[in-house]
Amino acid sequence: MPSQQYMECALSLARLAMGYTSPNPAVGAAVIKDGVAVGMGYTQPAGSEHAEVMALRQAGDKAQGAAMYVTLEPCSHYGRTPPCTQAIIDAGISEVHIALLDPNPVVSKCGVGRLNERGIKTHIGICQQEASEINEAYIKHITTGLPFVVAKFAMSLDGKIATKTGDSKWITKEEARKYAHTLRYTVDAIMVGVNTIVADNPRLTAKGCGGRGGIGKMQPLRLVVDSKGKVPLSAHIFEPPGEVLLAVAAPFDSVKKEKFVEAGAEVLELPTREGSVDIVELLKLLGRREIVTVLVEGGGKLLGSLFDHHLVDKVLAFISPIIIGGCEAVSVGGNGVDNIAKALRLSRVDIKSFGDDILVSGYVEKRLPQEA
């Protein structure tokens, strides 16, 4: 079996860890001896074993003289767990194939250097792009301190995300909605504007079995941007499971704040920008709290603000073959651009079908300062 196939095995293992390892990266590792995988593992929740240790544990004595394929550079420092490089050295691994160097300055090239010092050959770069996409959020957070922001919305063929009355249930059919629920498992927080809570009263929970039923044990933070504290205390987001964070404009009414706290929410007072919560400061604070990935699910005003400030990294746009019409129907808001040349453009675009609905996904191209 070629080296690429061994690494693809490790990548498959890494995908199993997505959504469970934050703020750590999701990593997969496979120990290969005589063409056979004798040990496989993926990163456990933060504070538990890393992928390399899990794979070595399964391999046991068979790791002696074997090769390891791992999707991210093994760590060489003491964090919540001992360094993986030492476990690799102690196990007698002869060579290590690494898809991607760790961008964390505490780790980057140090893990490779440590292995080379002990005579273990290293090979870097197999399936690098795939490994980068698995940990795209980790990479952004560890290099900028900011969370990776994914804008998800469903729209009609004429570009409307809700009717003129604010109704958006349901633009897409069940198959697309099930997929959207699986996305919630992979993020640390789901962000919406207060108008979405008032109009739709969503629970913002991750349902089990890809949206087919039950509630998952691990729930993302439910984050509502609500400058004036308009979210009703009867809203479903105050019901378990999961934590709730309300981002409000400072100074905030102390009586209102106490009621929200009694309902089970944390109230975060932030400075304002153009009369609303400063979304840039909010993301900085989330980054400091080790919120690595934020999934923004609406509404139009919040999405527009994020696009205006060039804060969106990835777009997931579900398109349904319906026409809503109406000049007052809701679209992605914000100030927008003056001409098409300044429009935000997606790269690495992918298109998937979910029955009659289509998902267009891609990464927002980052502009140079003079182009913004």
C-alpha cells in the first residue's frame, strides 16, 4: 500500500475526532508494520491521550521498527499530557510520516527536530492540504488568537433568507437540515442575532444521529448577540442542555442582567460600534476563551456585519429551488459593497446536493489592505 493510502487512513481517523478535541487539534495516527496497520488512534478530548499515544498503545510491541503516519507534527512539550515525541522514541518507531507541521510556535519543527535527534527519519507533506482543512480552525486560532468563523445560511433562488414577516421555516428540506445538525457537532459555539431568537425561537442544540433524533451529550455554546437585551426569558435557548452566552451593549441594565443570569445565561457586556455590540471585540474575547470555531446561523443583520468587517472565513450557503420574492424580504444585510469588483469572493468552492437543495461552500478570499 502506497504511503498516501496510509496517510489517508490517518486522516480518516482524524475526522473521527473533529468536534471533540477543542481547543486541541483533531489528529489521527496509524502505526504500519510490514504493510499492515498494527495500531490506530485519534485525539481524545482535551486533557486525555493524543492520537500517537492511542495508536502506540494498540500496537504494543509491534511498534518496534514500524513506521508511523500522523496528520500533524507530534508535540515535544509538556502540556496537559506528556510529549508524544518521547512516546514515539520509547516505542522504537523507525520513521514518522507527517502530513502537516504544527503552526503552534511551541511545537512547530520542534517535534521533528526531537525525532531527528534520536535517529528517527521524518517525512513531511503527504496529504498536507487535507490535513490543513481538518484543522483549519485550530490553525487560525493558534496563529491569530481569533476563532474560525463559518457563516451558514439557507436562501431561496432569489437570494432571500426569510420572508418579509421574518419566517424562514423551512427554506430547505429535511435532508439538508439533518446535515446542518451534524455541523453543530464540529463547532465550539453557535452564534445568532436576537432577531433570529424572536422570530424562530430555536434551541440551537446539536441533535443526535445527524439530526434524526435525541440530543448529543456534547453541546456547543449558544451565543446570542443582543445589544439591548430583547431576547424573551421564555426562549428555548434557556432550556438545557448547553450553556448560553448573551453578548449585550455596555452599560447594560442591571435588573435585566440579573433576570438573564437567573434564567441560566452568562451576560457579557461589550463596547458598541455603530450602535450595536462590537463584533470584533466579541470575537477577540471568544478567542481568549479558547472558542476555536464559531458557526453563525443568522440572521441577516449579524451575517452582514461579519461580512462587512471581513471576519468570515468560510461560507456554507444552502440554496433551495423556491422563490420568496418581495422587496422587504430578508437577505444578508450589512453595508455591502459599492461595486462588484469589491464583492467578497469564495475560493476552493465545493457543491453538494441534498435532494432538491444545493450546498455551495467555500473560503472567503482574504484581501490585501489596499483592496479592502
